[in-house]
Amino acid sequence: MGYEVIRWCSKYIVQPDGDRAGESWKFTKEQLRFVLWFYAIKPDGTWRYSAGTLRRAKGWGKTPLLATLAIVEFIGPCRFSHFNAYGLPVAKAVALPTVQVGATAYEQTEQTMEFIRGCLSESPAEKEFNLDIGKAVIQFKTGKPGSIKPKATAGRTNEGNRPTFVLMDEVHHWVGSNGGPEFFQTLKRNVEKLRKAGSRWVTTTNAYNPNEDSVAQQIHESDMVRMGLWLYDCLEGIIEPDEMRDEEKVRQSLTEAYGDASWADIDGLTLTILYDRTTPDSTYLRFFCNRIAESSDGWMSKTEWDACVDDADPILPGDQIALGFDGSIRGDATGLAGVRLRDAKVFVIGLWERPENAPDEWEVDVLAVEAAVHKAFATYRVAWMYADPPYWQEAIGRWSIEHGDDTVFEYWTNKPTRMVQAVERFRTAVMVGDLKHPGDIRLTRHVLNAVTREVPQGLLITKDSPRSKRKIDLAVCAVLAMEARADAIADGRMKLRRSRVVGF
């Protein structure tokens, strides 16, 4: 039935941007192939594939393709009706269409929803079907049942929905830490209830990191794909990790991975991979060559970190500093780091780690942590403090009261947009030599333990596995301290505040 879908799209949907903005929608040959396979049917009119996955390089055009399919599933011919006199399938629209765009956060659905609106704005479909596309939910102006709406992880609140089509974008980001696998199972169950009526789901993904057990990995390794019951469409660039410095092989791999995506900047990507060393090769392999690769590269190399060692000019009592705090109770370590405002010299104030042979009931010495915080305020002129709140909100509230609510602030490290920017600024400071440290082996160990994890907003730092004993908490403290320093300087606190210092 894909041919009917293709003809319908060229008639009712428009190109939302680029040189052809406003013209009739046109698929590339590779996109056409996916549509034809996805809408293939058996002789009895049932689907050849009960679900589908499109795995392509970043920027290939996965989201635009699936946005058009969401529109087709909303108002276009997408269900088998009958065979005509020539034996060709005839399609019909869904009577009560409920199309869902799923993601682990509502912000992640916005790109797809905006593209859908762009394809419909000033299109023949918007007028003929009387669509209301100006709201969060796309629906009919007449009040007729049916919609395209975003869905995000929200525990069991998604259980029991009855979608006719579910689009799940970028499922290599759907990992345990953001509830992605559980959300996928919920959406999949909801679709499976309506399988006889033709309901299906489709995902897009880049190549995944096999250490993360993402939804993308679970789908790729499933028996449903192996047995050919789920469509799996993938185009890889052939290259090995040790060939990432070979210009010819890099260019050839990118050309293979992007296929007929003529808009891809192969020359620019080639130069980026060859000469931009701020991103690990494993990330380039996954996102641009579409090859599955482990994040074997750490966040920071020992050479890069050691280059920032500065034994001279030690931190002294009375120095003006900013603080970063990351706390735990039992599992991870608890740390407190400072950074001197005048020269961005990072140092360790305290670290509380679970001993090697600690009993099961071991907990962080909360009183010792609190004493270290108070001593830091008494010893140095603290201009700003950022503290990650989980498990320590009550204590942070007291610190704010005791030391000033214009000095102590919560900083939620689980907010990816903000944390991605903080991590990037910290790494950049190391790379260009704007950061110093005295070579503390505890801080060095935590920084070098950290690995990167790609999220839609960019790169975060994390442990190499959820249960790893290789802690990174001091690295997080250092990142928060550097952010606190930047905000203190922006706030104009590079001035003497002797009234807050005992004995000065």
C-alpha cells in the first residue's frame, strides 16, 4: 500500500523548509524504500511487519520521514480496505485516529511536532481536512474525534491508552535512567491491544552504545527483528575505530552512511572527525557513521588533565572561592570541592566514600559533611555555592539560612540542558588551560573515572556502569564549583566580602 501513501503525501503535504519550502512533499529514494516496506501487506491484507525501526546517521532525515507518516496515519490512506479489479490494494483512513509522538521528555517531542505542523501549514491537507495545528495537540477544528499528540514518560499514567499509531523518536536515548525502556513497553502494550485493527509503532535511532541497554539496543537484539517480524532498516558506513584518522576511509564511511541524503555536509563532517578531538571517536562512529560502538573513551584523558596541574600559588585561608557539593547517603560518594575565583584553581575540601569492606549498613557521616561545609565558610570567603539537592535538601536549606540565601543555591544535576552546558564549559576550560588544580589524586581519580553519555541536549558525564565502584562524584563537585564561580563573577562578587570571614 506504500504507493498509495506516497501519492497521497505528494498531493496533501508540503515541504516545510529549505529551498523547496511550500512545494509538494517529495521523498528521497531511500525514504521511498522505507515507506514501501513499512506499508507492505500479505495476501490476506494484514501487515507484513507489525512494527518498524529506521536506524540512520544523525541528520539523515529520520524525523522528517516519520513526521510525514504520522500525518498519513492521522488523515491519510493507511489501512487495508480491499483489492481492486486489478488485484492492487486499496487503502482507507483510520476511523478514529489516535497518533502519539513518544519521548522521554516533552521537550524532545517538540522537534517532531513542529515538523508535522510545518508539513501541514498552508498545505492542501490543512484546508481540506479542516485541521487545527496551532496547539500542542493537532486535531480537527470541527471537534471530530482524532489527534496527533505528544506523550512523555509519566509512570503508569500512559497505561491503557488506545493509540492507532505510535512514533518513538531517537530511542538510543531511551535508557534506564530516564525510564525509557519501561515507557517503551507501556506504549508497545497499548499498541498490541489494537494489532488486529492495524495499529503499529515505529522508532528512529542512531547507532547505540551497547553499554547502555537502550530501547534501540533491545529492539535490534530482539527475536522479532531476527525473525523478520519487525522491519529494521539500517545503512552503516564501514569503518573501524582504528581507522578514524584516515581521511579517505572517514569520507567513504560517511558517504555510505548518509546514502542519498544530498544535504549532508560530508566534507565538513570529515574535517570535524579528523581534527576536532573534543568528541570521542566512539561518538563519531555512532552518530555520523551509524556504527554501534562502546563509549570506550573517557570524558577526560590523563594527559589533558595533568596539563592543568599547578603546584604554585596554593589555596590559602581567606581566598575568595566558590563551592560545589554532590551528596549521597549509601551508594555513591559525597564530595565538596572549591575553586578560587581569581584563577579557577579547583581543589578538594572533602570526600566521603564507602570503604572497600564496609558493612551493608554503612552510611555517609552526615555530621562530618556538615562540619566540613561550615569550616569551608569559616576558612574562605565563599562567594557562591551550588549543591545537588537529592538526599540533602534539608541540610542545604539550613546552609542557605546560615550562610545567606544569596550564596547557597540548589543545582539539580538531573536537568540535562543545564548540566550539559556545565560539563561542556568545564571540559573547554581544561582543554584551553583556563582551569588549574593542585594534582589531588582523589579529584584526578574521579575525573578520569567519568565517561560521557549522549543525551538529546549533548554530553553528560556518568559512571561507566550504574553499579560501578569507579566513583565520579568529585568530578561533579568540580563542575558545579566552576559553574558557581562563573555565576559569582557574573553577579559581580569579585570583591572583598570580609564580613563573612571569621578572623579576617
